Amino acid sequence: MEMYQTGLISYWQKQFSRKDVSMCLLQGKNKSKKLRRLNLRDLTGVFLILGIGSVVSLLAFLAEKSSDFLSVAFGKLYANN
């Protein structure tokens, strides 16, 4: 808040801003390509990553549940002896 009140922000903006920024922005717009709709072929990589992540998380879940089951089963086995 004090930086705004003392005028530092406006000073820095005046000192470091370029006056030809609008020209640069206008030149970039002329070179842009025509937009097109996305289709499923464009998104296959995304779905592939989603599928791999789902499989890895399922395997981690099953490994955790099986380790819990085995620890309980072996705990009962050793408790009976």
C-alpha cells in the first residue's frame, strides 16, 4: 500500500515500460493461424496418460489392501501358535 502511495509503482511502470508494446502485440496477431475444433485424435495423449494413471493407482490400491490382508492373516496365524 505504501508503495502505491509514495508513487514507486507508477515510477517503475514509467521507467521500465516500453512505448512500442502495442506494435509488438499487433504484429503477433497477424501471424496467428486459423483456429480449428479439437477432435478425439488431438486428445489421445491425454486419455492415454489418464488411463496409465488409473491403472497405476488401481495397482497401488490392490497392493495396499493385499498387504493389509496378509498382515492380518499372518498375525492371527502367529497368535494361535
